[in-house]
Amino acid sequence: MGLPQKMADAIIALGYDSQDVFRSAFVDKNAFETWLCKSRDKLGDEASGVDAGDWTTCPLESSLALLPFASSQSKVSANERDAWRRQIEKDYPSAVITPETLPSLGFLQLVRQQCAGSQWEWIAWKRVLSEEQVLEVRGRKNSSGYGEFLDLFAVAAGIQHEEWDMDLGASALRVQNLLDTRAHAYVMCGSGHLHPWSVYTKRFIHFYTKKPGEHFRPPSIQEAEAADRAVMNEVFQLVFAGNKLDDALHHVVVERDMLRLLLIERPKVPKVTWQRPDIKRPSGTWKREGGAGASAGLKRRRAGECWAWVDGRCKDRNCSYKHACAICGSPDHHSEQCDGKSDPKRIGSLSATQETWAAFTLMLTGGNPAVQIFWVTFVGALRSPSDDSWLDDSEIQVLREDVLSFLKNHGYHSSACVTPGQPLTLDFWRDLFAMTGDIDTSLIPLLREGIPTGINETIPASGVWREVDVPSRPNLELLVHNSPWGTALEDPETLMELVQRDVDSGFAEWVEGGREEVIVRFGRNCAAGRLGLVKKDGCEPRLVGDSTVSNANRLCRISERIELPGLADVIQFMSRHRQQRWVAFSLDVKKTHKRVKVAPSEQGFSVFTAVDPQGRTHWLVYLTCHFGGAWSAYWWSRVAAGFVRLCHILLHNSHFLSMYVDDELSLFPAASATLMACVEVMLACSLGIPLSWKKMSLGTKLKWIGWSLQFDGQPCATLSEDKVLRLEAGLRAVTQRRWVRRRELESLVGLLSWYTCGARWLKPWMAMWFHMLLKPAMHFYNLDGEQLWELQRLLDADLRVTRCATLSDVQTGWRLAECGGKVVQESSDLSRCRTKHGRAWVKLLDSASAQVRPSKDEACVAAFFLQLILGRASVHLVETPATQCVAAADAFANSTGAGIGGWWMPNDAQLAASSICWFSISLDKSSLPEWFVPKGAGL
């Protein structure tokens, strides 16, 4: 501030060793001037040499005066606060400030500094003290003297602020008094009107004290304070942007209704009370098998059945164990009462064979030092994923030798050898399928010799999925294309690199003789498709072989349709086991389609060409299924389904396991998740399934088929960011009501169909999307008599144009809708249509148009979906079943209105008319949005 050094040293020597201490030492300017006159002789020669008359105008005195008053308001006195209180009660007759809501002097001073310097900042609740609370805090202070004096001195000097020294407590009255105290402080300091603060307090208390629903709880005091902080920070951000405090409060609290979202009820974790079952032990000494005492046969064997159900005590339909016979599957008796017999080698029914399969699990998880080393490696690798394999060939061979020993001990003559052309240990698959009685035993010989493509002969049903009707093959010829797609020609370096990788991996081979050798080698079984490159942000380029352009896909016939899992399956499983805590595990299979060998006689259907950077064309043929073949996904799905079935038997404890093409998802109990995941990986390595080690994940949060899944807290699923970006781009184009390419719309509708399989409450809105997708483009032409006569001759029975017109621009495939303003029923109507000056307007519909223009209603639906997507609307993974009771309902609808009504009787109510509850809801056009009912249509 321009003070001489000696004068500054003298002030420090008097005890004012910081600017904050010096500012806070004086209540007002009079106190400062009194101190200045008394202390002038102690401030050095510069101050003492000035006459008393000249001191009041001396630059040194002005410099000192700036220090305490330039950047700090004078302290708030009790008289000022009382005057402000009386003024508020005068301006707002309904406001009553009690000691519980009267701001303390320290808190009021803090708020005043914020308001004076526009330094808006949220104040923690423990520092929002009323006058009564300050007295309570001081009353609890140590009254021994020195400590209390230092605290009071620090508070008076502004170095320390008084705080509430106990738990805040969840009392609604306590929270309301706190919010009222803060509101009064800001109004006393001239920051806004009392009304917005009162609205804030009322809405806060309303949501804070709202009675929660069943299985939910209200927010805790910590969550309430966090909500207050979030809202006030949002308010202060608007104030910093130039808005008034009153307007900012109204916008955030009323218009945006932010408190409703932040103070929403939370799911309540139920308290599970466990009671030890009454176990009837035999008399005498009872010990485990192998120990001293009575025979181990007294211990009940686990057959997968519920012991309490066997004893007649368990009636839970959602029980984790089976309520059916482990031998024949009948729910009428258990295995000890069953007279049925089964193959002694078969796993999955008898208790003895259950022990056999348990021995297989034990063989994988214990005893062998190499397996124990893998267990340690597995746990460590999950924490730091890497592209490198966690197991080398020698370690995998150890696992396979253990499986081989297990199978030989049970009468199977297996081999750990791998058939050339594919990675699977097919002998293991064959024997494990036989041991478990698998349904798809015909798969293994086909994998060994090579699978058919379904082009020459229809692939028969395997029994894994439902059989479908096979349409007849179209009369098409197999085509041979000489060049790849443009996406591959634009980047020949990447194309050749990816193709060479497939050749090096044994998936494909070069055909040195080119087109001539291909035709000679495969003859009539030859079809050359076109290679293309798919590039996405954040992903490596992908090679796609288009076999549709060669007609190979169009000629493929399969007798069954594969069924893939989805989010609905996860929801169904989680809802059945709501009390269990689950940990998710995912693994990914590398290049799944290319792991299945094609029969040599049908490899000619997978011929392609590649062009190098020098422009030279190279021919190649895939020896395995390629990505893009209609048969490729089917055959890998059969392999994946077999692996899933084996895992289900191996992991016989309660679990969820499914595979979507190459993405596997498992849900394991938290207590045994790591062990079960390790067993699954060891089984996959033993069977020869090539894993993508980097994509393996174990935890309560992971990504699966486009969903971000969360299994801790309240289990839910949200869209991944890449899916959000794709949907946002497509939906925004529709909301703008501009022309949209039909192919882009098809992609968007397909993505929305996938999304609504998880968000099932949006299914009804898909009708609007399919209507827009199938909506034809309209063409209007003003035709003369000769053009009308030509058009009439070109129409078929369905009023479709059979070939292009020569006298007009009417194109093939268009359908005639109107002529002369009237709907056309048959082609002869053209000769009777109304004309003007010898011409008539006709309307034709083009269902194959390249572009579609959304209507106003369709744009509104797109905006609705866009709002949900951008809001990251979550899908709950646990659905609580509705309570069953006696009820009935009915509905009606006509062109002007609709309604629904019904009644129900609570389960615990007496059978009387007074116990019946009813409801009735009426709707008309005015109560529905405009886009819900098309214009001119009834309700």
C-alpha cells in the first residue's frame, strides 16, 4: 500500500502480522481513527514527525486507511442486524424471524462479503448458523478459559468461522430452519426478494419429506446437502453470467425443477435376515468323508435339487435350486424316489454323475501347480488387461492333458490334437457332448470335415433353435466380380495388409492363376464377391466380404433361425434373483466366423479379389467362413451355443451365461465370481476357443453389445457413447424435417428397434417409425389425354407401372393413387377421370424412392426419442413383480374419446363391498398431444 518499511515493521511489532488480522481488528472507521491517534507515536519517525493537525490529511494515514477498508466491509453489529430484521418484517408481513432463523453475526458477515464483492459461493450447512445455534455451540465449548478465549478471538478477528459441532441430523424442521436462516441472511444483505428464497425452501422440504414408495427410501441428510450444493452452484453460475439472483433462483428451482431430480427417492437395500436351518444330524460321531467317525454315506449328496424342497419345506418359485427330480426332471418327486435309469456315462442327472462333473471342476481348479499358477496369473491380468496371451502354449497343453486324463478315466478315447484348418480340440468337444447328452452331436463331424454353405443343399435343422419354413431358391446365377468395392480401392495398403493377415493365419490362400484358375478349380461352385473396408472412429479397420452381390447369400438356405440373447434376458434373470449380489464377467472371441472350416467342395463360393497399391489384381479364396457370408454367422452360433451349454453344466452354481456372436456375458455370485470366471476361461482354452485377452473384464461395471451395464447399487443399463452419437445424428436429421435418405432411415430404424428391445416401454412408438420407413414418396404430373392413355396401358392389376413411360417421366414400380382429385380403384378409371383443358393431375406413389421427408408428427416423435437419448435414460435391470390380487379392468374407445376403468381388492382386505378400490380415466383429443393423433383422424 506504499507504506515505509519501518512503519510496516512497527505495525507488525504491535501484533498485526497479517492483513486479515489488521482488517478485522476494527468495527468501523471511528474505531480505526481512535487507534491511529493513540498509536501514531509508535509507528516510527515518519508518523511521529507529522503535526497532529496535518495527520488527518497525511498520505501515510490514507495508506493505512485503505488497508482495512479498501477490500473489506465493516463488521456487522447487532444493532444493524436488528434493524435489518425489523425492516424485513415490515416489508414482508408474513415473515417472522425467530431466534431459530435469525442469522448469526458471523454467518451474516460472511454473506455480506459475498454480496458486496459478488463472490458467490455455496456455504456448507455446518456454517449456516442461527443466533440460537451459536449460543449452543459456545455453550458446549470448553469453559476453562484460554482455549475458549482463543476461539472467540479468532472468530472476532475473522480468521475462523463458527461451525456446528455436532451431526446435522435428518430432522425436516432442522433443515427448514437452516434454509430459512440462509434466506434471511441474503435478504438482509440486499440480495434479492424473499419470495424466491421461500419458494426454494418450500419445494426443498416438499421433496425431502415426500413419502417414498415401497422398497425405496427418502434422501439422507448428506444427499440433501449435496442436492442443495448442486442447485446453488447452478444458481450462482447464472448470476455470474449476468442474471439477477431472483431470476436465477426461479429458473433453476421452478422452470427447470432441479430439486425434483436431485431429491428423488433412492432404492432401499433390503435387510436379509438369515436363520440357520434346522439340520437333523445322526446320533453319534459325525464327520466328513475321510475322517474318523461314522460312515461318510450319512452326508447327503448334492444332486442339484433343493434340500428344503426334498424335505417338503421350500415353496419358493424363485429358489436357486431345482424343485424337480435330478434324474427324470419330474416335479412330482425327487431323485431318491425316482425309479428311472440313465446312461452311467452321462452327466447332469444322477447324483453319481454330478460327482463326476464336480471332479472335472476340481481337476480344473486345484491340485495341479500349473493350474494354481494360472489362477494367480488370471487375477493379476484382470487388473491390467493386455493384448498378450496370459497362457503360453505349454501352459495350455497342461490344461488339455488334465482334461484328457479326466476323459480317459471315464472311458472316452480322446486326443488333444487339433484338426488342421480350425483351432478347436474336436475330440474334447465330441466326448464332452456325449458325456453331457448334448443335443447337437452332429456338429462335431461337420467341423472336422468342413461345413456346408447351404447353397447346393439346404442345411438341416440341428434342434438347437426353432425350425422355420424354408423358401424356394430364386432362379439366380452365381456371379464372378473382378474388383473389390470402392472403400477397398481407396485404401489399397490397408486392404492388402488385412488380407495378408488372413492368409498368414490360414483363413485364406492366394490363387496365383487368377480368374482362370478359380473357374477351373471350382467349376460351377464358384462365386466371387467383393471385399470392402469398414472404418469407425476408435476401432481398427475391418475387412468385409460381400457375398450378396455374387448371389451366394441369396441362394443360401438354412432350416432354422438363430436366436441371440439381449438385454431383456439379463433383466429377466436379475428380476428372478433380486436379493443376490452379482459380478459380471465378459470375454470376447477373436475372429469368430473365420474359426469354422468350410467343406473343400464349397470353398469356391468365397472367392474375392484384392488390388495392391500398384493397381495389380490378386485373387484369393477363403478356406473358412468369412465375415459377410450368410452361413458364417449360423455356424459360429452353433459352436458358441455348444460352448455355452457346456459352461452351464460346468458352472452348476446359480449364474447367468450367454453369448451374442462373439461377446460373452456371465453373471456370477460376488463371493465366487473370480473362481467361476477362471474356470470358464480354462475350459475355453482347453477346448481351443481363441480369446481376446485384452477385452476380458470382471467387475460390476462393463460394456456388452452396446450397453453400459452397472450391477452395483441400483442395477441399470445405459447406452454406450458410440450408440448415443449414432442415434443423435440420425434423430436430428429427422427432427429438422428435411429429406432423409431411405438407406440412412433403415439404419436408424434398425438401431431404434435394437434399443427398444431394452427400453421396452418405447415399443409402441416404433409404429410411427415403421410407417415413415414404408411411406412412399409422392409424384404429381399434369398429363394430357395421350399420356393418360399410355399410363393406363402400363398399369397392372395392382395399379403399378410395369415399365417406364415414353411420353412422360413416370417410372417403373410407381403406383397410381389419384387422378383428377379422385382415388383410382382400377386402371379404367383413367378414361373417366375429370380433365381441365384436356389435361388431368395424377398422383403416383414411389415406395422405393431414395429419399423420405418426415411429417410434422414424425418429427415430434423423433424429438421425443432424441430427448431420451441425450438424457441418458437408463433401463432398470431389476423389475419388481406386481402384487397379485383380485381385480378386473375394461376399456372403450370411439372417434371422440376413450377411457379405461377397473377395480381391485387388496389381499389383506375383508371380502366386502367396502373393501373394493376402483379407478377411472377418461381421455379425449384435447388431452393428448397433437402428434399423437393424426390430423383429420379419429381418436
